[in-house]
Amino acid sequence: MTRDTHLHAHGSDHSHHAHDHDHEPLSTGGKVKAALREVFAPHSHDASDSIDGALESSAAGIRAVKVSLIALGLTALAQIVIVAISGSVALLADTIHNFSDALTAIPLWIAFVLGRRAATRRYTYGFGRVEDLAGLFVIAMIALSAAVAGYESIRRLVNTVTIDHVGWVGAAGLVGFIGNELVAVYRIRVGRRIGSAALIADGLHARTDGFTSLAVLLGAGGVALGFPLADPIIGIVITVAILAVLRTAVRDVFRRLLDGVDPELVDAAEAALAAEPGVTDVRSVRMRWIGHRLHADAELDIDPTLSLHDAHKIAHDAEHTLTHAVPKLSTALIHAYPA
């Protein structure tokens, strides 16, 4: 008689240990490459400082969106003050662009709120995937930023545009860069902690806005030094940098949409299940992200002479072990088969 026991896991709220990695000391060149990689392609997870409670992580995501909106709002207000003092129409247009980009965090805010709703008979896995839809919107905004930056750079390269109030333009660029980069670092850090690819992508979006402001600052500096072509040339370089950031955001968000997970997480799950008493073999482990929470399905072989009660206990213990071994895992379904 074939026995197949199934166990739906309960929600979990466990702290996890950091991944253990042995790193060789980096050379100066290696440190520079690592720093650049962190800017353009930050890691999508960081288990060393994770928030694993589903409600707690959603609350952290909402808090990150609120704080970053306030920070970007203050940045835009500072730029508006500079616009009022300088009277620069071009600078006003750039300030309005930065302010409108800050509002793209609102769809992500809505996604975090919807993601906290309970599952229904129609949406049996809940509403976590709304985050991925918000991530697609963020990707579209990054692509639009790249298109606008590239178009403006080429236009200014073909037809040189005179920049007035160079000092004030440079000051506004500096304010915009600092504000956007601080928000980018904050969003990416929180996104790692809660496992949200969409929030990380939104952090990268803020970074692209910071790059645009940096281009304004460097371009103004070039004009002040008597090299007006510095503005469009730097704009083209920044456009390439935005495209590199776009590639990272597209990769992370589409991996979520295609149920991609870090192979290290699968390895950790397989190792933990294989070491569980009573398990003779791990047939398969499948994982998927639902918003910023993980769900797992595992098939285990156990001793065929065990009773149904013992088999169920092994499955339950295996689920408990799995929720401790894998960061951000909230649900698991364990199938136990006679070996």
C-alpha cells in the first residue's frame, strides 16, 4: 500500500543565521570591481539581516516607501527653492521630472498593502504577486528615464544648448544626486532584508534619478570650465549607466515572475531535509517567491515500514526544519513517500 502524507505548513517567524562564505582578501582592483558591481547589480538577498515575519516585512516595506517619499519630497523642495532663486526654466523642468519620479513609489506602496490581504478562494496563494506587477511598472519608469536621458544628450550634442545660472544648476544637481542616492541605498537595503525584488528595483530607479542629477552637476562643471560639450557627453555616459541598472532590475523582477530562486536556497533546503531523522532521500525541492515570501514543495522518501502517524511526524518535523534553514520561507508542503 502506497502512503503519501501531506502537510500544509503554518506561517513562520524565525530568525536565521547568516550564510557562511569564505572570502579571499580583495586587491584594489577587485575592491573597485566589487563596488561597481554593488552599484549596478546589487545582490537581491541578504540573509544576514533578514526580516522573516510576513506582516512585519510588509510593514517594513511600507515604512521604507513612506520614508523615501518624504526624503525625495524634501529633495524636490530644495531644488524648487534653487529654481526660485535662479529663475532657470530648464532646471524647473528637471525638478518636476524628479518629483514625478518620486511618486512612482506609490504603486509599490499599494502593492505592499494589498499583499497583506488574506488569501481567498479565487486567489488561493494570496496577493503577494502584486509586488511583481509594481516591479514591472518600476522597470518601465527606469526605461523611460534612459530614453529621456539619451534623447536629451543626443539633442544637446547636435544642437548645443546654452546653460544659464551654471552655479545654481550645479547646486541643484548636487542636491538631487545626494537625495536620490540616499533613498536608493535605503530602499535596496530594506528590499534585501524583506526579500522584495520590486523594492530593490525601486531603489535602482532612485539611483538612476541620482545619475541624472549627477550628469547635471558634472555637465555644469564642464560648462563652467569652458567645455560646453561636457554636458551632452556626460549625459550619454549616464544613459549607458542607467541601461546597466535597467538590466539588473529587469533580471531580478522577471526572475520572480518566472518563479526563479537563488540556487543556494534550494541547496540549503535539500541539505536540511536530507539530514532530518527518518528521511532516506530527498526526491525534489521546488520553491517560488510569492511577493517577498517563499513557498516550498518537497518530496521525501521515508522508511516504508513506518506507520502513518510516524510518517506524518517526520513530515511535520521536516517542515519545521525547513522554515529554520531557509530565510523568508513562510509556507511549505511536504510529501512523504515510502522508499
